[in-house]
Amino acid sequence: MRRPAKTPPAGRRSAKPRPAPAAKPYHHGDLRRVLIEAAMQLVGEGGPEAVSVREAARRAGVSPGAPFRHFPSRDALINAVAEEAQRRFRAEIQAALADAPPGDPLGRFRCLGIAYLRWAMKNPTHFEIISSRRFFDHDRSAGVSSDNAELIGLSERTLAEALSAGQLGTRDLKQVQIAGRALVYGFARMHIDGHLPRWGVGEAEAERMAADIVDLFIAGIAKRSAAPAAKV
Amino acid sequence: MRRPAKTPPAGRRSAKPRPAPAAKPYHHGDLRRVLIEAAMQLVGEGGPEAVSVREAARRAGVSPGAPFRHFPSRDALINAVAEEAQRRFRAEIQAALADAPPGDPLGRFRCLGIAYLRWAMKNPTHFEIISSRRFFDHDRSAGVSSDNAELIGLSERTLAEALSAGQLGTRDLKQVQIAGRALVYGFARMHIDGHLPRWGVGEAEAERMAADIVDLFIAGIAKRSAAPAAKV
DNA sequence: CAATCCGTGTAATCGATGCTTACATTCACA
DNA sequence: TGTGAATGTAAGCATCGATTACACGGATTG
């Protein structure tokens, strides 16, 4: 395990120490932050399991043992990466929903799905790290857990509004909720796991297909007689 | 990485050598088979990344280098496990479809989804190994690839029959195809990745919920006026 | 029947990793 | 100004995957 890395003694000194930009100071300055960034970069390059404490230390220009002053274990480092990723994910979803039209709850629910898929497909490795519990335990991280709960709540509220507005053709919100989540999570993972080409969906069409299946789902749960959710 | 294992010199000799059941023979007899079985067991215990060549060798009662006579790399061993898992998966899906009523293609499509989820939830770690391409490359394994293609074809044909029979409310089979796959794949992964509790679905209700969301999806794509797919 | 060949297993070794411990350095506060 | 806590270094342990040289022995031949 753990790839060789190919970047042993390259670019260190990336402007962190406040005092003098001269010879390498004994103390790094903001090692924790830099380690997280290096680890996020590693995740982006080779997925969660490509994260190695030594490599992160190497990229930070620091000895192999140094990271353990900031993270008790490799898992803790990965956890920090996950928290950062989850924070960005939640921020983007919420921003997208803020842009959605206030009326038409079902249309907002749709926007939620689209925004979810857009971020997941644009940040596949980071999406994976916050999804697959193999790399860290959601419930052990207050940050990730609460961010996630917030997104779940957002989805639940939006769907409840759609029901109140008479836009749904079913009353079992929990089923719709889970099915919707399974749909977007499944498509995101199909993209990440490289299944889409096997289903005849090329990289170029992926985003379009993502929107299409969300629309298909929305149409499936919408009240038949009601006006269809606006396609934004 | 790689867990300690805790089973160093325990039960070796598990009845493989043909000649004499006496003292351990120099040659194992059927090491390749036993290694795959040990690796499958490891996958079942701790997921794909819990597979270690040394541990498999240990369980087979053989030296750490021996497995490399049969598998050029750890990945090749995992690949063999994946092929075996995919074979079983395909067999079970096909068996389930064979039991489904011949008429009512949409009902058969539903059975496909149910059988898919049943196997995935019963064999989470093996499902993961054949799904997530992080552990091996589908397209590099003829066995896995062809088994998978067969399942995709099965799904496509069934859905096309449903369209011919006038059971569908849409004509874009590809969208329905992908959405259906995303739905079941997503739910299976939610189960594997431990998301369901966060969505208020306990272990006991998981199988029921799986069936419910498949039904919800089927209802969503079915022709409105048509008779609903039989709930088997 | 005997000699040899080659598939298969062993032993030793390499470099990578996560993690720990003992020591060194420097920052910040009294 | 001094001193303690924070933070980095050096060295070392265990595990792992993978390679290499060697040992065994069943099967094929002459």
C-alpha cells in the first residue's frame, strides 16, 4: 500500500511562517493547516486511500513524525479532510437552494438533487471520503455529522412543503425521501466508481443524464394533475 | 495498514493434499483455491482492504511468499475474489428472474431490482468489491465484465418488453434504465456505507424499505392507466 | 527403473507504511 | 529574563507487498 509519491524533496516553503522568510525555521508555523491541505490534495489525486501521513509530511517539508503532534493517527487526518470536504459540500448545496425560487417546493427539491449531483461529480474523491464510511466514521465526527444532519433536514422540510402545497402524488414522505437520496447517491457513486461508461453514458453526457434522472424521479412522485415542477 | 490478524499458527491442514494425510507435505495441493477462499473470508470480515496476502498465506498455512506463485500481486488475488463474487451475484439474480412470472415484464423488472438489493444487502462486502473500482478494474477482468454485461442486458431486455407491452409511461428507456440502476445501487451503498440509520431506517426495516422504494420507482415509470405491476 | 525438469513452496531481504519514544528547539508567558 | 509547554527531529518497531535465490518433489521421459 501507500504509493511511492515521486515528489520527495521538491517545493517546500510555501509561505507560512510569519517572522522571517529566510532559512527554514524550526517551527513550521501552521503545520496542521498545511497537512490538511496536503492530505486533501492527496485525496484529490488518488482517493482516500492514497493518503499517507509520511507523504503529507513530505509535502509539508517536515519530518515523518511531525504530523502526529497534530493528528493522533492517520484516520484522524483523514477525518479532518472529511470535515473540510463536508463543510464545502453543505455550503454549496445551501447556496444553490438559496438561489432557487421560493415558491414551488417541488422545484426546490429538484434543485437540491441537481446541486447534490453537481458537487459530487465535480469533486468525486472528496465526495467519496464523506460518503463511504470505510475511511472514517461519520458519527464520530461532530462536524461532519451535524453538517450532514442539516442537509437531511433541509431535504425533509422541502419535501414536506411540497406535500403541503399539494404537489406530491404520494403521502409517504419517508419513502420518497429515501428513494430520492438513493437515486442521487447511486448516480454519484456510479460516476465515481466508473459505472457510467458501461451503461452507455460518456463523460460529456453525464451531467445531462444526472439532470434527466432527477427530472424523471420528480415527475414520478409529482401529483399527476398538478402543474409540473418548473425546469430551471 | 493491514490488521494484525490474531490467528497466527492456528488451524492449518484443512484437507487438501491428495496423497497422505500424514505430516505436512511440501506441496500444498490446491493452494490457489484455498487462497481465494481465505481472501473471500477476509473480505467478509473486514471489507476489501482487509485483504492481506500474508494473512491469506497464514490461514492457508503457507509461507508469505507462496501466494505470489499463484497471483502476481495482491490486486490479482482481490481480482479473483471479485470474479467469484460476481459469478455468485449473477447466478442469484438470474435464478430470481427465472422464478418470476413470464407475463408482466414490468413485474419482472421489479423482481430484478428486489433480487439485486437482496443479494447486495446480504453480502455487503462482496457487493462492495464488485462495485467500487478502487479495489480492482472491472474492465481488466473478462469474467467480471462479461457477467456484468449480461446483467445489464437482462435489465435492458426486460424493460424493452415492458415498453412493448405498453406498461411504461415513458419511452426513454435509457433514462429509466440508468435511474433504476442508480436507485438500487444507491440504496445498496447506503446500506453498506451505514447511511440508513441516519435516515431513520433501522436494520430490521431495511429490507422492507428496499422493496418499497423499488415499488415507488416502478409506480413512477408505469403507465398511469395501466394495471399496476403485480406485487409478488 | 532412474534421471531430470519444472511447478511449487521456503527463507531472506527490500522499501514502504503507521506509530511510538527519546531528544532538541523555540515560542509564549510569568 | 527564565522556564515550561508546544512543536519538530531522529531513530526504531511492527506490518505490509513484492522480489530473489534456493529447496523440494511429482511427473515426464530415456
